[in-house]
Amino acid sequence: MSRHIRVVGAMLEGEPGHYLITQRAKTASLPLLWEFPGGRAHDGENDEAALVRELKERLGLDVVVDEPATQTHYDYPLYAVDFRVFHCRLKHPGQAVSHAKVNDHAWVTLEQMSQYRFPPADERTLLRLLELEASA
């Protein structure tokens, strides 16, 4: 039986239609791949609180978590991920993104995200988001 990890991610919109993606650190698992910013939820922590905490710890950003965007489940070889993505916005516009725990960041449209390499769980999420946008 593999480990189950609950992960939260942000569709953090800056300029209209442009979302924040971050590049994993060189020393992280799945190094230098791009992802929706976020991280693991702790036991007993709700998804929204986990996302606020992770974005503050990893990127130095204060955010407001809005409605859920999508969720997916992905089985990696050694663990399974339940990945929930939420629409978010900056609490204070113009905040700088800290690179203390990430290699880089970019503000991109959903279509531009296909030019970046994502881990499988994020790729599956991106495909769902593109389908939702196309049907909207």
C-alpha cells in the first residue's frame, strides 16, 4: 500500500488571465519541473488554511483563497497524491515572489503553461483546467 499525500495548489491570478507557476528547487523531488504553487496539507489542517500557510512559507505571499478550481488523484510509483487546486488572489497587489524555496517563477496564461514541463499530477490538473475553460 502506497503512502497517500494530500496536496493543495493555487491558481493564483495576478493580471487578468495570468497565473503564477513556480519551478521546483534543484534539490527537490522532481527537480526543476514547474508546478502550481502550494504544498502538503498537514493532518488536521483544512485545505484553505494549508494553502495560505504554504504560499506564505514558500513564496512570502499573503493570499485569499476563493472557490475550488479542480481536483485530481495521481498514483506515483511510491505514493499517491490527492491534489486540490483553488482559485486564489493576492491579499495585497504588487507583492514580490520570494525565491527562497523555489528556483524561479512565471506569470503565464493557461495556454502558455503547455510550454513548461510539469509533474504528472500537475499536467493532469492543467488538462482539466483547459477543458473547463474551453467549455465556459
